[in-house]
Amino acid sequence: MANPTLEFWFDFASTYSYLSAVRIRTLARTANVTLRFRPFLLGPIFKTLGWDTSPFSIYQAKGRHMWRDLERLTADLNLPFRRPEAFPQNGLLGARVALVGLPLGWGEDYSVALFRAEFETGDPIDAPATSAAILAGLNVDPKTALDAAQSDDTKAALRSQTEAARRFGLFGAPSFRTAGGELFWGNDRLEQALDWARRGK
Amino acid sequence: MANPTLEFWFDFASTYSYLSAVRIRTLARTANVTLRFRPFLLGPIFKTLGWDTSPFSIYQAKGRHMWRDLERLTADLNLPFRRPEAFPQNGLLGARVALVGLPLGWGEDYSVALFRAEFETGDPIDAPATSAAILAGLNVDPKTALDAAQSDDTKAALRSQTEAARRFGLFGAPSFRTAGGELFWGNDRLEQALDWARRGK
């Protein structure tokens, strides 16, 4: 019988998506769950909710708590963490590159590396050079991948992803969705989502 | 040396505050942490954020996830849970009664019982009869307590609580605050907050 699957929905701008991205593959292996990385854009979904940027920027007390929470959580996880100078960053290019790479086998490595570049090193993720360096490190030709990322097909594919996210009731990232349609929101629910997936729910 | 302390900030309308209220006293005893229950009102704080009701009512996808999340979490915790017909309920009377009872020694029992009445039985928490029944069960004279709850002193005390919450940067409930001023938001952070308090942070 095939392994159960879990969809991992993320936006590269999202701080808590970073915490899940760097942990999810090891946890999924242990649970014998096959992952499906699903990058999407929160921006269009936030716009429907009346927000033109991250709620962490709109609601200052919520933002202050989020940064302190990230410091505490990354310390507990022994993860490097550096608050980027600009927040939120624009995850558009990253999401497109990830969509190109997922069927080719390097999309997950690229995604995790881009999150690390953003929240460990402080690199600008909308700069093509940031992605190019990661791709080169994965033995992927940067020009081919970046050109494919900007193709009309990829642009349309990302729009469909985001529409699927909306259809599935997503309102934040990270989110996790089982084959049975159970939706879990937030890095705090990663373990629970894997457990539901593992039990075939 | 006195035990370290942790402030437990809650609003009776808050679903996730229920999950913390029914768990926190046992967990705090184990951690040798002394609790300070601090009821407050989210309404005035939400108003500043531009919300005239619960964000779970304003943002429908977020609300749908919250109710499903509560079902899953209460099932895991073997806690009874019944979605109230009206949401959010008005926690004003409950917060005032709790403020009367906390210095008298019955405030914590009353608070936990009111949360249970709301989310286990489905009772209306703004009805004086709901509080009266709980108080009678605690051998507290309901009329004396309810009169004290509606006194000008108690009304002013609740306003100060809510202003203190705002000053401390609270933006949701439950929240936890250590003697060192560390702020933790959400039932998901209860264990971490107790751990910080236990370590004297």
C-alpha cells in the first residue's frame, strides 16, 4: 500500500512556514508519510480579508509577540534565526522557482534552502541572485530554472495553486492538508497533521 | 523561596482560553508555579484593532478552522466540548464575578466552572442564573457576589485589568506573562510559559 500523503502549504514570506520547512521532512520520514510541497501566495488571500500586508505588520502587538515567539522557538529547536531587515519579503519568485523544481526533484531542497537563506542568513529572497546561488549549489542550471520560473505556464500554475488554497479554506501559512481533507493551520499543528495523515485520516 | 508566578490572562468568550483554564492548575502544580488568574475583556482591545467582534466571526475561514481545531484538540485531551449556539458570548459579567472571587479564594474555581458551563454544557454566560448556580455550588452566596460584581469598584477594577492587558501588549487570549515580563500568546504556549516561569525567567 502506498504511504499516506500530507500537503504542506507555505508562503516564503512566512516566518512560521520556515519553522515547518526545516523540520517537516525528517518528521514525515519517521511517520512514513509522503509529503507534497505546495507553495502558494498569501497576498491575494490576505487581500480578500482586507489586509494589504502581513497581519504581523498591521497589528503591531501581534507582530512584536511573533518575533519574540520566533526567538524562543528557534532557541528551543537549536535553529539559527535572524530577523530579516525587511518584512514581509516578496515570495513570488521563490514560489515560481519551487513550482518548476518540484516535479524535477529539486523543489523541496530548493524550498528549504530559500527559507534558510531568508531567516538564517538574511538574504533578499526576491533577488534572482539568491535563488541562482541556491540552484547552483543543487547542481541545477540557474538560468534554465529562472527562465522557466518566469514562463507563462509557471505563472498560471502559481495562480492555480493560490486559487486551490483559497478553495480549500486556507487563510494563513503554513497549513497542512490530509488526503481526507483535514486542514491544520500553523507550525504548532505540524505533528498533529502528520499523525492524522499517518492514520489515513 | 517563594514559588515563581505566572499570570493567566483570559476572556470568558475565548474558546482557547477554555482549553487553558481547564488544564492550567494541574500543570502549574506539577511545575511548582503559583498562578495568578487575570480575567480581562478582549472587546476593547479588538476595537482598537478595528474589530467589532471576534476575528473568528469576521474572518470566516479562520473561524471554520478554529471550530474544527477545537473538536480535534478536545478529543485528544478527552475533554467534553460543545459548540455554543451563540459566539462570541459576552464575558463581562463573568469577568466581574471572577474579580470579586479571586481575593476571596473562590475565583479560580468559579472561572473554570464558568468556562465548563459555556463550552461543555452550552449555558449562556451572561445570564446571572448561570453564575448564581455555579456560586451556590461553591457555597458562595450568589446575591452577595453578584451585587459586588456590579459595584462601581469592581467595574473600575475590570477596566484597569483591561488597560493593564493593553499596556503589557496583549492582543488575544489566553495569554501568559511571567514575572520577568515574557509574554506568551495562546493555549499552544501554556506549557512553554510554565517552563519559563519555573526557571524564574
